[in-house]
Amino acid sequence: MKPSDRNITTALRRHGYKLTPQRCAVVHAITSSQDHLTPTAIFEKVSQNHPGIGLVTVYRTLKLLAELELICELHTGGNCPSYTAGTSHHHHHLVCSGCGKVVDFASPRLIEHNVVELEGRLSRESGFRIDDHLLEFTGLCQLCQKAPASSV
Amino acid sequence: MKPSDRNITTALRRHGYKLTPQRCAVVHAITSSQDHLTPTAIFEKVSQNHPGIGLVTVYRTLKLLAELELICELHTGGNCPSYTAGTSHHHHHLVCSGCGKVVDFASPRLIEHNVVELEGRLSRESGFRIDDHLLEFTGLCQLCQKAPASSV
DNA sequence: CTGTAACTGATAATACTTTTCAATTAGCAG
DNA sequence: CTGCTAATTGAAAAGTATTATCAGTTACAG
Ligand SMILES: [Mn+2]
Ligand SMILES: [Mn+2]
Ligand SMILES: [Zn+2]
Ligand SMILES: [Zn+2]
């Protein structure tokens, strides 16, 4: 077991969760890759050394690890696609993680300027051709701060 | 038909698409709301004045309008959830819209500083309690710039 | 060891989106 | 105005992703 694995597994134990071979396998699949992996990709990776593991268990473990913030989950969990008019002007989003409400805002020129500069640097370093950027804030809207989240 | 509707419908015609009542209804549902609406919400809204419309048609129309960039689609279409180790340090993402590859990067202190300032302002203006932010660039990785996208 | 609550995996259920295809229709030519 | 035709629609089915149920198994505290 690699040290990076141990960090996570001991954290699991510390939180009172049992250390099953399945959970260890999922952790190892994640720590042993540089990439962001989809649940299915992780399942396939785990299945090699641990045939018979259920995809369900992979989902459960990922959810658990992400909740404990032991792994990085990409994309704000929110209900993914939603649509609105007025795509014309470049803008960004403030998303309520309670009810899903979205507020559009324009980011100040200063930030946009810095971001464009950063785009240039990242592009040079990574070889990506960068087309667009997205600045997104997540939090709780006024209503959801009071009431416990009422979901969409 | 509101002027904002007309903008979109004439654009549709200009691109050679037929102007069906269903499409007009979907466009109107979107332009007549301030919010970002999910496909289902749009379907329900349209169904009121246009019972019998198929959910399929709503999906088709949304896809069309988004492709023509006549409406704003929230969240980078990408295959939503993916996981990686090392959530400890705050970082951001560079995502390939061709193959889904994700590169992590730390944004420069200058940007983080500006963003925190912006958070304060947005919070005051909107009443949101802001918990986190996400800066995401989308583009094409080196491979996908050559080969036509090979999907995940 | 033993007991038990936590955990697993097969299955089913749910949810969301796309495909298929026969019937309908928008919009053009005449 | 017709009449034609390719585009479009909607019902149904299929595909895909995720979650719930539940009987059997297992990690681990005592
Ligand atoms: Mn928007
Ligand atoms: Mn990451
Ligand atoms: Zn809210
Ligand atoms: Zn790529």
C-alpha cells in the first residue's frame, strides 16, 4: 500500500468506516492515476485486480470519499444542464448548491484581463488550445441559508 | 412574439431550419424567464400553452439552439463526474472538450486575490453565502487538435 | 473467538437522454 | 392558392447513468 493510499485509508478509519478490500482497491485505483477518472473507468481499473467487485460499491465508495473530501470530484455536483436566453455576452455563474438557482454576473475587467493572460501561459505549458473559460461560484442563496435545502 | 423571441426565430430561419410552433414555444419559454431552466422545467412550461408537445422535441430544440449559440447552456457539456486524488490543495481545471482529459492547475495568487474580492462583492449584492469558486478553461488538448475528437 | 452493525453485490427501480420510425407539416415551386 | 417533399414531430423503445432494496457476508470492538 502506497503512502498516499494510507493517508486516505487511515482517514476512513478515523471517521469510523470499515476498511474493506473493496474500498482499498478503489482508493488505490484513484491514487495510482494522474488523471481524473470517471466512475466507470475506476470500476474497470479496479476490476482487473479485484474481479467481482460491484459497480455499486464503486459508486458508494466514490460518494463517501468525496463527501469526506479525500478525493477531488470534478464539476459542481449540480443537476447538470440548464438553459437560459442571452448567450451573446460573456458572463459567469453564481450557483446555489441548495436549490440550484443560478445568477449570472459579468466579471470585472481586471479579472477577465488576468484570466486571458493566464490562458496564454497555460496554453504554452500544456499544449492545449484554449477556447473559453468559466468562472463559477457556489454557495447558498438567501432562502437556502434559512430553510434547509428544498431541492430545485 | 416578443422581440427577443424574434431574434432567435429569425436566426433559426437564417440557418435553414423550419419555424414550427413547437420550436417557437420552446424559445418563448426560455426568453420569458430570467432563470436557467432544466429541460424538464422547460417542457412543463411549454406544455401549459402547448399540450401534447413531446419531451423529445424539447430536447431536440434545446440541443439545436445551444449548438447555434442562441441560448446559454450551463455547465461544460462534458461527461459530468470524474474523480482524482489530492483534493487537499485548492486548484482549477483545464478540460479538453474532445476527449475529456483534465489537467489540474493552481491559479496565480493575483487571480485568487481578485476572485476573493469579487466574492465579497457578489455576496453583498446577491445575498448568497459563497462557499467556493471554480475556474475552468475548456479547449482542445494537443492530440485532439490533430485527430478529430476520439471521445473519452 | 463471538456478536453485531456495517458493508457488499445481485437485482430492480429511477432518471435522464437518444434512437427509431411512421405520420405530419412548413415552406417552397409552380 | 395548390401540391410536393424534405424536415420535423411524437410514441415507443433503447441506451446510459445512478440510486434504492435487501438478503447474505464481513470487519472489527469487546
Ligand atoms: Mn448563464
Ligand atoms: Mn482536480
Ligand atoms: Zn438556493
Ligand atoms: Zn483531448
